[in-house]
Amino acid sequence: IANVNTAGYSRQSVELETAGGQFTGAGFFGKGVNVTTVARAHDELLTREAAGSQAMASADEARSTQLQQLEKVFATGEAGIGYAAGQFLNAFVDVASRPTDASARQVVLARAADLASRFRSAGEQIDAIQAGVTSDLKASIDTVNSLAQRVAALNNQIAALAGSGHQPNDLLDQRDQLVSQISQYVQVSTIPADDGSMSVFMGGGQSLVLGNNAVTLAAVADPFDPGVVHLGVTDASGDHAFPDDLMTGGSIAGLLRFQKTDLPDARNLLGQMASALAGEVNLQQSLGLDLGQPAGFGAAIFSVGLPGVMPASGNAKDASGNDVASYVNGSGDRVPSVSLTIADPTELQASDYTLRNSPSVAGSYELTRTSDGLVRTVASGAIVDGFRVDVVAPLPAAGDRFLLRPVGDAVRDMQRVLDDPKGIAAASPVTATIDASNTGTATVADLHAVSNTLNPDLTATITFTDDVGGYSYTLVDTTGALATTSGTGTWQAGQPISLNGWEMALNGVPKTNDTLTVEKTAYPAINNGNARALVDLRDVRMVGQQTLANGTIVPGATITDAYANALSDVGVRVQSAGIAAQMSAAVAADAESARSSKAGVNLDEEAARLIQFQQSYQAAAKMLQVAQSIFDTLLQVTGH
């Protein structure tokens, strides 16, 4: 009863056997009982099930806890990135209404700064979560090492008592309790030995304790990112990491899973949105004219973190210890031979990539998208998922590996880089006019530049040749440097006319011989064509567009929809992880209850035994009382 609240204590009971009878002339008389040993109530199967279910519960709880922290990065409502992005693009409405209004332009810059700050803050929070995971992993590994050494020490003590013929119950209880504590960090299996010691193994058959020897676990730095650690072992040749997938239970497994999947996915989702939005805004800004004197094409509004290339720590080294596949650039910095360049920010995917020499095609490289395992064989200069891969001499050696992060570092350094309100390029470089003699109802709904190939010195004259949209056009260079070009086309309702790097949308219906002229903007200060194009980015599906191998384009999502999708993705993970944690905790509680009912102290049973002992004592006392009464009576009779 005294040990009812002692953790890991197994109920102990005395095992008795009949003592040999004593011979007398009247036969053999019993001599009572002898104590053979003190046994503990223990069930190996229930103990293993309790430890295994506890390992799964700890893994689910660790991941659920981290996901709840990650969910806070994706704020909802007015505190969210999606709201800030919408407010930023909506601010161009006022600029389009009043192109020369300095206050409207200042609002755009203020909201741009707020948006960049929110992206950057989200990136910093993710970095802080990663640092916390790394710290937790290191602390957990140190704890497991301490527990494993204590198990090894107990194995030594237990083995030393193997010749006594009796089990050291208290030592066995302590060892089982330590194994249970280890299971909270890593899932283990145990194998008993003939001398009473117990070997403890982790996932993949890696030994943790063999007899009185404990293996030392280590937090092994990721080969690409030293800020990330994995579980490994230390031996005479150094530290060796385990594949994360071998760890299926324990809080360490939960942290590793979160670090491998959930955290990179969140970082890349944010980076994908930041890269796409900054790229499209900066592109459209560069196609318009600002309020400078003279007006010039717009400078970038945002900057984001550059795409990163991380060589593996095990890549081939030269005599100086530098990577073979690296060189010193013009700035004096040593950089990898592999580099990334963003080609189309709208096609960037929310993923990291690994690159190595192709095992089957000489001179080519195997590019693996880590988010879904898609493998491609590419050559230097290939454009994949919106970025270009270049490999220059000195070329990677056989076995070299590189981690490519097209968007992973984008939010970390996102900034608003335009400070002058006059620098907002609200004007379109070209302006459309409608001939006063036109008989149709066609009017210009929108005209803006869509490509930096636009030449504002080319004046386009469009003449409709029928009433169903057919037209002819001429492009005349007002400087005389280029020859006049001409052509024909067909306009359809809802479709723009595209020429010379601009697009023009029409309202109404043109008639035969109706004429439109598109020429260089004469007064940029009062033109709002590019501001309207920037407003239209609200509805552009700019995030995550894909071009399939057959040329089919799969549209992406608008910036607000992309953030909503990210919120949904993280929310589903949080919910599913929470449910898994609740279920596994219930299973672990049931398993522990089953083990405790077998091995633990049962107060009801002990109370019943106390009553039995009390009644036995009372019966014995009654016998003594009767015997004393008889003796007293005999003495009284004898005395008379």
C-alpha cells in the first residue's frame, strides 16, 4: 500500500510452499510454510504495449504542439497576409482615380511596407520555430542518452545478481520505468538476455543498450543546412545520421516529421506567394511610366530573398578543403558552381529541390522536387517550375549533391525598396484614341503594357474591315528607325487586341471602317493605364501556375486565394494532428491502465486482504482466549 503512488512499482507478493511434516508416533504433523521467493506482478506483453502506445502518443503530441505554433504564423482576418496583400493592390484604385495625388501614392507605399513587413515577420517566426525544434531535439537526445546509461548500469547490477536464484524486483521495476521514459522520446523494442539484462533497440534495429553498454546518440547537422539537426549515433568514426523515416514513435519522431514536412511546406508556401506577388508587381511597375521629369519606366517596389543553393557538407573537397564544385566570384565570395535564376515567378512551386549528377545521362543532372518526389533529368540552362538552373565549371563531382531553394528564403529578406511616391508608375507608355467618325459603339475599356518588348515609338493604327471583328493594322515607327509593319487579326468580345507588347480591351462593338490609334503617351502625369493594370493584379492567378509537358497551362491562384489555401492547408494539418494526438493518448491511457491493473497496487484487493488478516488475527485471539479460560478453570479446580 505504501508504494501505491510510486511510479513504475510492480506489486510484490510472497510465494509460499508447504514445509516438510514432522514425524511423530501419531503420524506426520505439518510445520507450516516456507517462503520460497518474493515475486513481482509483471506482464511482459502489457508492458511492451504500454511503452509502444506511449511512444506513438508522444510523437503525435509533439507534432500537434508544433503545428499549433505554426498555425499562429498564418494569421486570419485583418492581421493576415492575404488581407494586407488585398489592401496593397486596392490602394492603386485611388492612384488610378487621381494619378497626380501624392497622398494616394503615399498610401500605396505605406501598404507595400506593411505587406513586406508581414511576410518578413512570418519568415522570422518560422525561423524561430525551427530554432526551437532544433533545441528540443538536442535536449531530448541528451535525455535519452542519460536514460540509456542508467538502463545499462541497472543491467550490470541485475546481471551480477543472476546467481542468487531470486529476481531483484526493485531493480527490474526501475529498469522498466526507464525504458518507459525512453519510449516517450524514441520508440524502442526490448530483448531479454539469459543473465537478466535487457537489450534495447530503436527503429531500423539500431541498438541503444546492449548489456551494460549504452550507445551514444547525437544531434547530427543536416548536410545542407547546419541549422537543422537529425537523430544519429556517435562511434569511433564520427557521427552518423539515421533516416528520419526510421523513427516512428516518440517525441523525437514527431519533431523530425514536423521539421521534414510541415515546416518546409509552410516556409515554401509563404515564399511562393511573396515571390509571385513581388515579381508580378515589379514587372507591371516596370512597364509603366512614373512622375519623373522626364517620365521613366518604374523601378521595383519590392525585393525578396534570392534563390539559394546549398551544397552538401559531404561534397568533394580540394586540397584546401573547399568544395570542388565552387569558385570565387567577382565580389570575392566563394559560391557553388550551381546557380538559380528566377525565370517566371508565377510558375514557382512551393518546394525545395535536390540536384545531383544524372546516373544514366552523362552531362545531365537529376532534379528531384522534394514536395512530391517528382524526378526530372535536366541540363545546364534548363528552366523548370519557373526557375533556371545553371551549372558552370568546375563541374560537380560524382556523388555531389545540392539543395535548391527557389522560394524558401524569399520572405526572410522581403523589403519595400521604393521610397519616392513619384516613382509609382501609374501611366501607360501608350494611349489609345478613337476616330470621331466611327459608326460602331466600340470604346477602349483598358490599355496597358504587358511586355517589356513594347516600343512606345511605334504608332499602331487599327482599322476594322467588317462588322464581326476582323481588322487590319499598321505599326509605324515615329523615329523612322524601323520599317513599317502591317497585318490582320480578328477581335472577339471579351478578348483583348495584343500588339507591340500591349493589350487593349474594348467595350461595345466596332463597325466596318472604324479606326483606333495607339501611340506614345504624350502626358504621363494624367494617364492611369498602368495603375489600372496594377489594380487588375487582384484577379490575376499568379501563384503556382504550371505548364505541363504537353504545353497545357494549369492556372494558379490569386494572391488572396493562395493565402486562403495556405490557411486551409495548415488548418487541416493542425486539426488532423490534434485528433491523432487525442486518439493515441486515449490508446496509451488504456494500455497503461491494463498494465497497471496487472502490475500495480490494487487498493481494493489490499483492503480485502487486510480484512482477511484481521479476521485471522481475531480467530487466533479467540483461540487464546478460550485456552486461557480453560487453563484458569483447571487451576481453580486443582486449587480446591
